[in-house]
Amino acid sequence: MNKEEKARYYDWLMRQYQINENQISKIPQLTIEEQSKSSNVVRYSPENLKKVNHFRQMLEKIQNEMKVIMQ
């Protein structure tokens, strides 16, 4: 892959990263009242936590791919 292709791919990865971050921010968090009912720090319902974890995994994969192309 030449420098121009790497640059385009890197830009695409950055856009994908931003899309995933935006998806996480759109997932509703529990209210303060709901959070205070738990002894653990819980910000999301179990269903929403699965979604958040999925997007976080995607972010990690993107970060790893970015590291690979920067070498």
C-alpha cells in the first residue's frame, strides 16, 4: 500500500471511529436515580451495555488497524 492509499484508508478509519463514538453517545444512559439504586457503577441498562461494548470493541479494532498502517 503506497502513502496515498494509506492516507485515504487512515481517513476512512478516522471517520469510522467517529461514527462509532457517535453511536455510543446516542445510547441512553440510566438516570441518576436508576444508577444510585445499584451498588456498582452502572451507567447503562444490560441491553444498552451490550451495544456500548460492541461499539467499544469496534473502536479497539479500528485503533489496532490504524497502528498497523502507521508502521
